[in-house]
Amino acid sequence: MSKTHIISILIFLAFLSCKNLKDTHQHEKKKNIISEWSETKKDSLIVALANMKTDTLDCTADAYWQIIGQGNSIIPNLLTHLTDTTTTNIYYVCKEGNLNIGELSYFALNTISDFPASMVTQIQFDLVYRKNEAPCWNFYRYFFNNENKAHYQEKAISFYEKSKFKFVKYSNSEITNCMKKYNIKGKYIIKSSE
């Protein structure tokens, strides 16, 4: 084997080693973000979703609406809880069963801010299917599968870190009774690139 060939092989191996270190570093960084939020921001209000007595997300779902009332400050906590499969009493027709804390965290997250599924996951979810005569979005088939929650969480955290949001107030006609009761005045939307 020539000296040049050996040097080429060593350079290639060094390149692979650096790439693996970079990939490992990025994976560790994401894990650190999740564990940092998990350790410092375990939110008892989000955990309380499992103990709500109501089976719908009307105004009696007190913990749920209190979470939304906290606005963007609770987004990291909600992202942390996206993988929580603890069952709640909230029934959802598109699941044909009770939602878990991760699923309620997803709904709260999307009520507080824009997390468009296709932008977050890079998957197009166009189809609507029917369950018990209710129109259901195809994304739910993906997200209600607990095996997909960690994938969605990783993508949602990445999306959140890269995106810039601005607060937009709702018009009076958009504000529901629940929003009035919990002082919810608007939503965070993605800033368009200027």
C-alpha cells in the first residue's frame, strides 16, 4: 500500500470520526435540553391534567385552561410533557378513547402558539378521515400512536428553537367564554421572514 493511499485512508477515518462526534454532540445537546427542562420545569399543573374530573375540554377543564393562560412561558414545559402517556379523563372522538397528558400538552401548545404539523415534522398530513361521523385529521393517526411521540417531541423542540414568534391579540369575536374566564387574549404566531 502506498504512503499516499494510507494518508488518504487516515484522512477519511478522521473525517468520519469528526462527523460522528458532531452527530453525537447534536444528539446530546437535544437530550440535554429535554432533561434540563424536565429537571427544572416539571410542572405540577401539567401533571394535574390526569386528575381533572371533566371528560371534555370545556371551561370546567380548569388545569388545561390555566396552562393555556400562562402563555409562552409554559411552552418548554409542554414540550417536555409531549411524551407523557399518563391517561386523563378527557375523551376524544378521533382517538376513540381518552387522551393522555402528551396529547393534551400538544393541544395546549397549539392553542398557545403556532406549531404547524407539516412544518414541525416535515410530513404532509392532508387527509381527513371519519370516526363516529366526526371529521378527523390524519395527523392524529400519527400522534396518537405513542411510539411516535418522542419523534414529534424532538422535531417540535427543534422547530421551537429555530422559530421566532410574535403575539397577536384575538378580536373580540374570536374570544370564547373559556378564554375570557382564563384571561386568554391572543396567540403566538410565527413571524414571517422579512
